[in-house]
Amino acid sequence: QEAFLSEVNFVSKFALILFGGRPRLVKNAIVVDNWLKFKVCDNDDGEKEKTNAIILIALRGLLDDVIVEHVVKTFATAEEKSRMAQRHEKIIEVVRRILADEG
């Protein structure tokens, strides 16, 4: 039987998925850096849980984009900076809610 990190550690699984290594969905688990496993559902039939996992992984991609855009925004026009700020605010608010709800 496999051990899942959420069963043995007090580190937030969402924090690790959103800020740790590269996550991917493998069968019934989100796997970070090819070794940290977070069970999504008990079997391969959990479509709703898998959809939520896919959304979480997509959010990670958006968060990565926010970080990159924040670094390069010094080269953006005022209009581009405004659009980025609005988009960033929405993404960061979703991340805050996820981390707060888990805590």
C-alpha cells in the first residue's frame, strides 16, 4: 500500500501543489515532482474529483504566469500593467481562498 504525504505531514497539500514542484494527474492522484502523491479519489471512477484536480493544476499554471508577468511587468505599458493587475488580482484571490479554506 502506498503512503500519501497528506497522511503523514502537516504541510498544506494545496500549498505544495500550488508552490512546489510541477504537478500532474496520474490515475487517482496528483503527483508533484514525480514522487509526492496526493490522492484525488479512491479509484479511477472519481470523475468529479479528477475534474477538480485538473482545475487545481490549471490554477497552478495561471499562478506561474502571474509570477512571471510580475517579474517582467517593468517592460509593459501602463495599459498592459492595468490588465495584468486585474487578472492577477482574480487569480491571487482564488489561491488565497483555497489556502484559507484548507487551514
